[in-house]
Amino acid sequence: MGKPIIIDCMIRVVERNGKEHLIEGPKEVRAILRKLNILENTVLVVKGDELLTPDRMVEDGATIELIPVISGGMKCRVCGQTAVIAIPRHNAAFCKDHFLEFFKNQVTRAIKEHGMFRKKDRILVCVSGGKDSLVLWYVLTELGYNTTGLYINLGINDYSTTSKQKALKASEALKRELIIKEFHLEYGSIKAVARRGGRSDCSACGTVKRHYFNKVAIDEGFDVVATGHNLDDEAARLLGNLLRWQWEYLGRVTPVLEEARGLKKKVKPLCRLTEHEIATYAFLKGIDYIVEECPMSRHSTSLLYKEALNRIELQSPGTKHYFYQEYLRTGRKVFQDRLGTPVGVCSSCGMPTTERECSFCRLISRYLDSVKRPAATGSQ
């Protein structure tokens, strides 16, 4: 006889179709789904009333439920055919063709509603190799916009190697130029720059990316910079800033930051779409993206805010959409007057800044000073 299975020491996985699986734990959600040959972007993973992200660890004896994003039990609201996705906040479900149409319509609506750009504009699409930015590049190109990709290699070990390959593959498939900036070759890995520059990983990463977004757009003559921020990103950012009453940052929670004094216009065309809808679009279109989360973002507070909003959304569909859209309609104007405006240019790079040096140059300066400093000074 084989070794008996002790159920209390296993993870119980329940699917909506009635199937059950016992998986030896503890294991990350991502590892459980891989073992079951289930794409993580096609299901919600729920433990009790808690929505689990792919990097969450599931302990022995736990029960988790898999709720399909791509389901076969519903009918398309448009044509009545079998649906591939349900969108509870719109009380709708769509077949493949009508979901792809819905998705493009949401992007088009965001572009027009917020005056993001015109067909003749040159659009610099910031791509990381992840689903959001690559889907943005694909959909804008399919909609007939003049797009060019920008990839910044931050030197995050294997993650950057893989993400760069995904960006290059997309460039080849779309037959669009990809501008690559090898930050890590010029300065070092972003983690080292953050540590020696006295900044958190995510803070340093954001500073570096924003600098390159603007500099490349100016140097190469682009009209607008587009990023893949989605509804989940924006709602989580809004919640985080509200919890801390960060007035200036609240004014920047907007789908469009207009061009001003050396800063190129920045837009977020995916602001009406959720991560699951974007992942579903990528799956249906066969877009190859890096599935793993950036290792530097694992302890980001934004993930906590996303999880909180997802738990609310699970019980009250449409909450995230209403929270963000109502802020744009009524709340944004209260905070936009508090936006800081650059009053000068950086003495080192010439980019706009409110101080003698911009935040990018200050970060790099501290990093380079630390590298040159003798070990006896105690630098890390």
C-alpha cells in the first residue's frame, strides 16, 4: 500500500465546476496554479473572504477556491454566445470577440474623454515586459496610433533579462521601434543605486523611470508619454494618498498630466480597465508577457491597498470603478490647485525641478559618492 494522505496536512483546492484537488503545502498561489496547469490570469483565488495574490503563501490545511475569470457558464450580453469573461461591475459578460471590442472601446473612451492624444501624435509607450504595458502597446497600435516603445533595463537580475526579451518580442510582432536604455550599464543595478542613494527600491525605480520617460520624449521629439497604469493601480494609489492626506500627490492621481515647463504630457489609456481584464485581453490575443511580479515590488504598500480594494470589490462589484471615477468627476479639482510646478532647471541634466538638482541627479550623485567613498567610512 502507498503512503496514506493526511488531508489536514494538505491544501484543498476547490474549483467552481466541482473538482477538488489536494496539494502538498505550504505553497505560493502561483506554484499551486502551475501544478494544476491553470493560468494565474484566468482565475481569482479566494480563501474565505480574502482575495489572494499570486505571491501569497497558502498554509497546510487551508481551503482555497478558484473562481474563473474566463468562464463558460454565462452568455455574452451582445450576441448570446458562450461568454469567456464576466465583468460584474458592468453586470455583463462577453464572448471573445465582443470582449475584445469592449476592451478597445474602453481605451478609446478614456482617450477621448480625457483628451489624451490625436492620431497624428507620436506616442512613446513605456514598456516593462509586463502585461499592462505590452497590452497598451498592442491595443494603441491596433487602434492606428503612431507608437514607439521605450524599455529601461534596470539590472534586476534574471527579471530584467526576461522582461527585455518580452519587450523585444513585442516590438518584432508589432513592427514598431523599441528604444532601449541600459541604465544598469551606465550606473549599476537599481537595487544598488537605491541602497547607496538612500532611497527605497520602489522610490528609486520610479525616480529613474520618470526621468527617462521625460528625457527620451523630449530628446526624440515625442508628443506624449503613455504608461500602462490601470484601474487597480489608480484606485490603490488614490486610497493610499487619501489615507495619508498627501495633498500634492492626490492632485496627480489623474489619467492626464498636461505638458508644462519642460515636462512632456503623460497619459494612462488603460485607466478604465482592471488587471484581470488586461490579463484576459493578453491571454486571448496571445501576448507573451513576464508573469512574475517584479521582485522589488513584493513589499510595496500599493499591494496592500490593492488587496483591500479587491476584498471590497468581491462583495460589492463596481466599488473600485466608482471610487476612482467619482474622484475624477468631483474630487480631483479640489486637489489640483495644490500641484507643485517646477520653477527652474536642474543644474546637472537640465530637466525641470523645484530645487538646484532634480531628484534623479540627487539620487545618482549620492550613489556615485557612496561608491567612491572608502570602505572605512561604513558605506553599504
